[in-house]
Amino acid sequence: MKLGWIKWALLLVIAIPVAVLVVGYIILTSQDFEEIRRLAENEVQKATGRELRIEGPIDIALSLTPAIRLEGIRFANAPDGSAEDMARAERLEVQVALLPLLQSEIEVQRFVLVDADILLETDAEGRANWDFGQDTTEGEEQPAEPASDDGTQGEPQLPRLEAVTIENARVTWRDGRSGESLALSIQEAQLSETENQLNLQISGAYQELPFELEGQVGAPAMILSGADVPVDLEGHLAETTFAVEGLLTAPNENPGADLQITLDGSDLPALSRLAGQDLPDIGDYSLAGRFSYSGNVLTFEAVEGSLAESSFQADGQVAGLNEGVPRVEARLRGEGPALEALAALGGAEAPPLGAWMLDTALIAAPDGVTLSDLSAQVGENALTGQVELSLGGERPRLNARIASDFLDLTALMPEGSEEGGSEGSSGGGEDSPFVIPDTPLPLDALRTLDGEVELQVDRLRLPDELELESIDVLARLSAGDLTLEPRNLSFYEGQLSGLLRLDASQQPPALVSDLTLSGLNLGRLMSEREISDAMQGRLDARIDLAGRGNSPRALASSLNGESELEVGEGVISNRLLAIVGSGLNEIMNPLFGEQDTTSLHCVISQITFEDGVATNRAALIDTSTFSLAGSGRVDLRDESLDMHFDTSSRVPALVSLAIPFNVRGTLKEPRFAPDPLGTAQRAAEMAGIAVAPPAALSAMLGMSETEAESENPCAVALEAEGAEPAETSAPQQQIEDLGRQLQENLPEDLEGAGDEIGRQLRGLFGD
């Protein structure tokens, strides 16, 4: 906005009263004050096209420095203005020197304005009420500019102000387009001009916030001439003190500035009215730096600030201001003792995060933001890299390359979030019969952003004290299709590789996983998680699965593929086995023997998934004291269980205690029960019949009893992978065979009892 309104304001409140004073001085002998009143009103009408009314008395004092006093002054607003008057004042006093007028100079020795109310506003079309040329009606001549010394039309002669006093004045700015309004109240102002310098001291309120301002600026004539204007001001607004020193360059046509600005404060909430929202109490804050503006570019140098006990530094520029496409290029640095205090400024609650540091080069424009040469730290978390957010496409696109020595995600999470979350996150709640949750996955977010992120982290700490090492992961997202590629990832010495893909661009979304884990150190995992110090062994696993759905349960219910798990030789704690086998104490505990640990030969699990049904191809735990082999299926669609496990013992004294058992029910409420065939075997043993314990194991794994009795049945099971299981007789037939064995081996005095035992055992199966 050009400064023409200042010209008209000075013309209205100073130059015209001075002219009236001079003419009134000439006609004073007539004592016709009404003529003076008409003269003033006519002159203002000619100059502005607006009505001026002087409703109070007029008084003129005669001397070489005559003075005029006007009361009850009202100046009309624009025809379509929001109020009748643009300006009004209870009293206006002007005293001028006569002799300078002979040289066409206006020297105001005293100017007093009391109880004034000024309204500056624009209408809905952006027209300003100080643009007096628009008020002329058709046929009227627009007011002419005063003539310069050479006879041409030029700028009006501005007065020199020796002493100005303003008391109880109000200035209101109103934007007719936005409805925004600003209010300035001046309780008292003292201004004086010396050697092209305007000294000022002002007190009042801005937007109802008290302020004081004092210092020097260039004289009005200097401001309107287009010359560089010196500025040296200081003051306070509410509890914030400020100082401005420097130059305003070419303030009329192409305004610019070169200013050193400082501010300090301790009561940020006091500025809430200016911010348009409640501001938090952050203690002391400050800002200092050099700001330069020239045409299209704002430059800031050596800017230093403090906020919430944190410090900031910035150097850079904002270009393209006049073009409507601003572009920020800056170097930003900051550090502080508590990042959560800064988060509170945005209304966010954050856990205690500790000290923070940021150092980066910033490029920001309407089409995106780039952080390059980035170095950041929060607590023990530190990272480097580059982040680029592009906003010009169909969707925002995020590209990032991040590297870190250590990231602790638990330190960045809200307090209590590690304790398991809500019931719905682990299943359907207490009233639900399911374990796998049916909560919709937040897949809509995947459709709002594209990007590619590379993450390289030496150590990553996850909730529940899990840690990943040597991470090199590539994540790609395009139109809802997310791919995670762990190019390298170490989990307790185990190496994870492969591909995980979640395609939310389809309906229903599709999940594909092809992951391989090799060499996971179970001993270290159990020890560091304080589960057991007596575990040894390494785990290998492979997951090749695909499914569709909008929730974990829907995905599980549609899974197809296979998974494999293998643990080699090691040591396992019998106490841990007892915990894992909770619910099977009566069946499993007798097999552990009296030792604290058991030598582990292997653990094998091979599962095939078909339309949400998981079928065990092989499931075996083989130790130095016992073996456990299982088969059956888990229907993930309703989470029902249909599993059978056979046990055997290598300890002769425990052979009779190894019985098969079944697992029925659901994942949420499994039911364990001894297998009736196992009961029959126990009865045979009590009768002195030698029935080989590995028989059921050999049938389960498709191997001979000799192979099942080998040192490591796991190796045999792996070699037999893919082979059809050996045919076994139905349970009823096995019981009948067992009955015949009893009949053949019982003493003569018990002859016939075998048939009865067989009949009773068949009754266990309902036959």
C-alpha cells in the first residue's frame, strides 16, 4: 500500500487548518467566525469531495504565531462506508509561524488533537475510504493537486511539526473483504521535528494490549519524498519489549527495509489476542536478527531466538513475495533441554523426550519442502539424512534417506502405550470368542501419500524391549500399494530378508509375505528379555503367505501358502516348558524328569495354509528325555482347533507316563484332554504288555519305529518332508489289536478279560 493516505491525513488535519488560520487572520477584523467556519468547510469539500462540519466554537489568537482552536469537528466517511463519519474530534488546536509562510513553508509550532476517532476502512471491492477521488459524482471535477513552484501540479507542501500533542485518540482499521478489524488507542502522544527527524513518544493500546513507543524516525517530508528513512524505535507491547533500528528504503513507490530487530518477553499468553488463539505460558522468549527487504526478497541474517528454554538460529531468504510464489531457502539450527515443551506450543501432549537438536538446510515452496544435510537428535535418538515432500502431484510424495546409530521408538511413544493397548487391539474383547481382532486396518492413509523411504539403523528399540540391529529397509508406497523390503535386518543375531507387500489399491486389500529368518539366537533373546537363562539354540523360519482383507481376522481367514520353523540342537529349561505347556501339566510335567534343563535335539513346524485353514504337515519337539509330535489343523476362519499330539519318553521309568493328547476348542479357549488310545496303551502297560512308545510318533511322521527311536527323529522328519504319511489303522482298529495282544499275553486264569478291555476301550469312541 502506498503512503498517499498520509499525505491526505496531513493535508486534512494540519495544512487546511493552517490555511483557514491565515485567511481567518486576515478577516479577523470583521470578527465573523461564521465566515471562517464556511471557509474551512468549503476548502475541505474542494480538497476531498467530503463534507466537513465544525459544530463547536472557533477561537483565533493573534500574534506572529497565530493559533486557531476548533471544537466539534466531524469529517464524512465515503458514501458506502460502514459509519457516517471517517473522523471526528472534540478539539483541534493549531499554531503556526507567519514569517515562514512568506517562503511557502508551513511551520507548525503547536498541534493539539483531543478525543479524536478515526476510521480507516475498505469496502467489499477493496476501495479505501481515504481515496477521496472516488467520491466525486458525475459532472464534478476531481480535486486538483496543489501546484509546485514551477507551476506544475505536484505534491502538497507538508508542514514542519515542532510540537504535536495527541490525547485520547482512537484509530480503527477495518477490512471490508475479510471483516478483520484492528484497533489502536492513543492515550498520549508527543511528537517533535528536528533536522529531518521526527522524535516521538507514544503510549496507548493496540488490540486492547497496552504499549509504549519512543524514538526517532524520518520526518514526514522525508517519508513522502521517497528518500531512505532512518528508524530507531524501542518500546513494549504487553510484557514484550522490542527495538527496531535501521532504514526504510524508498517507502513511497517500492518500499524496502534494512532493520535490526530485537524482542524479549516473559508473558506469551498476554499476546493470545493477537495470535487469535490461547498461547501457552512458556516462560522467557526472545528474538534478534537483521531483516532486509527489497522488492521481491526478504533476507534474514544472524537471527537468534529462544523459546521454552530452547534456542534457535536461522540465516536465509524468502524470495518471490511479489509474484505470489514465495520460496524459502534457509539454514536452521536449534537445540533445547526438553522437546515436549515445544510440542505443547502446538497443543500436542508428548511424553518426556529429553534434550533435542536440529541442524538442516531448508527449501520450502508452495509445491514442496526439502530438508537436506539433516542432523537431528531427541534424547538418545539421533539421525541424519534428507527428507523431501513434493506437493505438486496427484498425491503428496515423500522421499527420504535416513540413517541412525540408535533409535528408541519406545521413548517417543506416549506413556502407557507399551502396556498392551485396548482389548480391541488384541482381539474382540472379553465378550468376543475370537483372539484375532476384526478391527479395520487404517488403510485409507496408504492411499493419501506416495513415496520411497530408505532407513538404515544400527540399533532399533521396539516396544516390549525388543531390539533390531543392522537394519537396511526400503519402503515404497504408490497409490496405496505398500512394499517393505528388508535388505538387511538382524534380530538377536538372526538375519531377516525377503519382501512384505500390502496393496490397498485393491478391494479387498491384498497381503503378500515372502520372508526368511535364519540364525535367531534364542538363548540371547530369552536371556535379554529375562525369560530364561537356560535356553540355547538357533531358530530358522520361512513365511510364504498371501491373503486378502480389511482387518487382521479377514486376512487370516483367507491365508494361502506355507510356513516353516526349525530349531537345531540346544538346551531348554524345563521350567519354561512347564510355562509354555500350561494346561497340560498332568500330561507333560512327568516327562521332564528331575533335571532343570533338557537337551534339545530339534523343534520342527511345517504348516500349509489353504483358504484360512492351517494344517500341520509336521510338528515335532525332540529332546534327550522326550519327544512330542503333533498333527491336525487350525481353522482361522472361526479359530477352531483340531489337533492331536503324541508323546514318548527316552527314560525307561517315564515310558508309561507318555500318553497322547488332543487339543480341541478355539484359540481363545483351547481344551486339552488325554487321547483315549493313550489310555488304552497305559492299560496295556499295566497288564505287562510291551507296546513301543514311538509307535504313534512313527505313524505321525511317516517313519518306521526304528527311525522314530533314532538319536534325532528330527533329521528323519526333515528328510521325509513331502512324503505321504504312513497309513495307520483307525483308533477302533488299534484298540481291537491292543485287545488281541492282551488276550494273547494274559495268564490263563485271566483269559477272556482282553475281550472285555477291548470292548470298554471302544466305548471311549462311542462305538
